Amino acid sequence: KGKAQLAMRQQTNDQLSKIYRQMELLAQQAREIKERIDISERIYDASMSFEPIINHTYFLYEKKDGNDVLSMVAPDEWGRKFPFNQFLAKVFLLADHTWKVEFLNDEEIETINV
């Protein structure tokens, strides 16, 4: 009887551990999707003078008035006349029309919530 209970506990504990690991993975995936939604909403709220194309990279900036703008021009391509308050992120438009952050300005991690 004692050996059977011990074996049962070991088996069920192993199974529970596997389920907990799967739950942690699912929770992490859900957080990543939520983060993509958050940054995607911020980007779609930004001003842009073009229609973004899937599978292309863009750059998110904060204008001097505090509003965001999406641009096709990288920070190092502006030369001396950088027209924005700051560079926020390099982003990539995915097929589901959410945005993947490829680079996030270290100073802006808290602002963008990624």
C-alpha cells in the first residue's frame, strides 16, 4: 500500500509539474500578445503620412509636442536636423497588423510598456 501511494504521488506530481510549466508558457505567450497589442495601439494612434506595409520596418518618434509619429526614416538618416523630441522604437508590421518591436530606446521602456 505504501509503495503504491508513493508511486502515485510521484507520477501525479510529475504530471502537475508539466501542467504548471505549460501554464507558465501560456501566460508568457499571453503577456507577449498583450504587449504587441499595447504597442500596436500606440503606433496606430501616432500620426503617419503613409500606409504601412506588412513585413516592413518603421520608426516611432515622439514629436516636440508630445505626440507620436511613425516614420520610414531611421534615426541615423536625419543628419543634424533631427525634427523630433526623441526616438522611441524600431518596429516591424506583422501580417496580423500588430507590430513587433525590433529595438526599443532604453529610456522609453516604461513609456511604451514593452
